[in-house]
Amino acid sequence: MRAPIKQLVAIKSRRGFGLNFGLGAISVLGHAPFYLWPITIICFALLMLRLDSARFGPKPLRRGFWCGFSFALGYFVAGLYWIGSAFIARGPEFIPFMPFAILGLCAGLALFWAIGSLAYVRLCGVKRTSISSAGIWSAGIFASIFFIIEFARGHIFSGFPWNLPGYIFAAGKPISQTASMVGIYGLTALVFFLAAALALWVSQPKKYVPFAIGLAVVVFSFGYGSWRLGQAEIQYVDGVKLRIVHANIPQRDKFDPAKYVQTVNTYLQLSRSAGFEDVTHIIWPEGAVPGLIFEDKGLMAAIEQMMLSGAGEPPVFISQTLRAELRPDKSKPDYYNSAAAVSFKKNTSPVFTSYYDKQKLVPFGEFMPGRGLLEKLGLRSLSSALESMTPGKSGNMPQLPGLPLVSIQICYEIIFPGFTFKNRPRAQNPAWILNLSNDSWYGNSTGPRQHINQARYRAIEQGLAVVRATSGGISGAIDPYGRQLNQLSIGEQGVIDTLLPHPVTRNFYNNTTNGRLFLFIAFLLIVCKITLHRAQ
């Protein structure tokens, strides 16, 4: 190992904590909108080298734990800082709690990496075989452990798989097409293997074979992706033309009662703008208009008047809305974040579909974690200021009139790999994904850009088109290869009239891929540990 790297790896104490935090923060440059993915791999490799160094100092398990924790804290703070914008948008009474909520969330996520780092130090052996002599087996342990902890982060406590390392490869580009075979978790495993192999090569230049294998996999992925994109032929559903309304209204204005009429008129005018006669469906995003849209008689009358103003068949109206349902004991209502469609006909009452109720709720946005604790601490005003939503039940997906079977995913439900398959029985697999989101909470930050990159990966994995309508984020249609067909971005206002692509007929990735990959990596970890133990 060269002297500068050796000195960097050996830094300890508070300086070491700061170095780890900085490396974690810098590694986020691999994610959207930068996609400087070699930086992420280099930073992960340095993490492995620092963990290996921790094994030979005093209190190695403790050092390993804090090394992983501080690195991950930097990674998550830099990757999730934009959550603070939601506290600012909610009002001044929430701002004092913003740093505690962000740091608390990031620290909780960092615990996964801290536990993984401790496990790496323990499994590789305290004050025993170094990475130089342990070779590929310690590299395999590192890659396997960190894959497992990222898999756990995406599933435990309802999961939060935001910014999985595999997302450093821009969706819609050649390397990202590998997700059609192994999913985003497969690409995450590749990232950790590349980092571990690079660390091994840096520490022992003669052991370049694992890194060469990793680069060969990247080259193969690029070649496969280029071939896949080159032979892609997009076909569209007959008789369907969707209009996505992108009003770009700041979140603070939606909370202002004085601007309610202006907000509604903006959506109505955009919906009725040029080309209205040609569209079959009009889609409003999550958070377009606050409140219970379908129970607001005045608003529904205005929407009906707009829909019936054309000469031809009225479009179907699709929107997110809040929904209240009285509990069986009639004590109080449960509130749901829902979506539904309405068909309009002249001289007849509107026809509503059944509702889809959002299943995965956003912490601090749709429910307050630790509400009981906050009230015990005397923070009842903060706790009651956020009325918690009720999660919907699996399989309650409505059929939208005039459209193929759909998987509706509200807001960050789109970031969960495999979630699409949970919404319908196998015999009723969806033909496309509708993502309704309110990204105006997060302003002109990296958050909405990370969000759409993850949505585009769902298209690649499932082989399905994604139609995305957002308030203040990035709206548009995504083809089954993760390519953006059209879009309106942050700060833009208008409508997108788009056709609906048919799904890809064959995709290796399915609802069992993630589980099979997890079992394979767990088996690989056991093999690496047994082999390393024998070598020691």
C-alpha cells in the first residue's frame, strides 16, 4: 500500500470520525443528479481499508462500529438533507425540530452500517490475517455483509431503501439495464464487490484479479445494456392518450387558504389547455389540491364542468386525494392517502372507481414516529399537528376505466423493489405503473432527482412503463427500459400529453429475484468465512 493511502487509512480518534463522515458524504456524488459513480466506489474501498486497519488497533470492535457509523452518517446526511425542506414548508413551528429529525433518521439508518462494520471486523478476525494475506475472502465478506445490511435497510421496520448503492448507475443508460436481470439489489452487490476488490488491489497490487473480474462485469453490463437498448422497440396501447398536469405550485401556497381558488383554477386551466379534445385521461398528481377532493362538491362540480366542455367523449379524471373512513365503532375517522378515477357523462352522475389506499407511509410526513413518546415529553403540540394516516391493505388496486391493469404507487412507494408485484395476484400482473407524488415539499434539491431515478429503475426491473405525475418534482412518461420519453422538471409548468407504452414481454427479474439473490449472497458469506478461517 502506498504511503499516502496508508497514512489516510491509519487516521484515528476524532480526526478519524471526521474523515469517515467526509468520505461518506463525498460518496453521495455517485447518486443523482451527479452520477460520479467511480467516486462512490473509491470511498467504499477506503471504508474497507479503514475497517481492516481497525482490526489491528486497540478496541477493534468498538473502532469498527464507529468507523462504519460515522461513514454512514455522512452518507445519509448528504443524501437526505433535503428532507429538511418539508419541515420548512410545514411552518415555523416545525423548523426547530428539523435538525433533530434529520439527524435522528440518518443516525438510525447509519446503525445498519455500524453493525455491518462490526460484523466485518469480527468475522475477519481481530488482530489476525490482514487484507493483504486474506485476499479475496475478506473482500467477499465485506461485499456480502454490506449487501445484507442494505437489503435489511430496505425491509426492516417497513424499510427505507433510498439511495441504495446500485442507484449510482444512471437509469436508462446501458449499465442500468442489468437491473432487468438482477434488480437494483444485484447492482448494489456489484458496487460493493468492486469497492472490496479495489481495496484488495490497493493493499496488495499483485492481487488484481478480483478487481479485473469486477471491471469485466461492468464491461459486460455495459455491452448487454447497449445491446438491449439497441434492439428495443416501443409499442403503444391503442386508443389511449394521457395528459399529465404539472402545475409547479409551491407547497407553501397550497396551505394558504387565500390561494386555494388560484390553485384550483391553475389545474383546471392546464387540464383544459390546447389538445384537450385528443386526450382520454387527465392525471393530477399527489397534493394537487389539499383535502378530500372527491368529497368537495364545489370542486367536483368545477372538474365535471371542465371535463364535459369538449365536443367529444369526456376524458377520465385520475387523481390522488385524502379519504376519510369512519371506524367500525364510529369513534373517529381513519384518514387514507388514496387515488381513484372518475368517469363523466352528460346528463348522468359521475362514476367513481374503488380507491387505492397508500400502503407505505412516509415517516414525519404521513405519520409521526414515536408519537406517544413525544406526548410524554410534553411535545403534544408537535404530535397533534401531524394527523397520522392509516396504511392501506395489500391488493386493493382499482381498475381504471379505459386502461390496462395498473399498479398505482403513491409517492415513495415507487422506491421499493418488488412492491409492484404485491399489489395484484399473479394472474393479474399490472401492465404499467402510475406514480402520483408530491415532490414540491423538497424544492429544487437533489431529492426529486433521486426520486425519479429510482422510479426509472422500477421500469427497468419490471419491464413496465411508468407514468409519473408530481407536484413540483419531475413529471413524465418512462418507457420499460427506464428512458425518459418526455418530462416537465422542477420550476416548469404545463402539461404532458403522452401515449402509454406496452410492457416488455420478457424480463428475467421477477417477484422472487430479490429473495434468491439474498440467499445466494448469504451462502457466499458463509463460504468466505469458512475458507478464511481455514486460511488463518
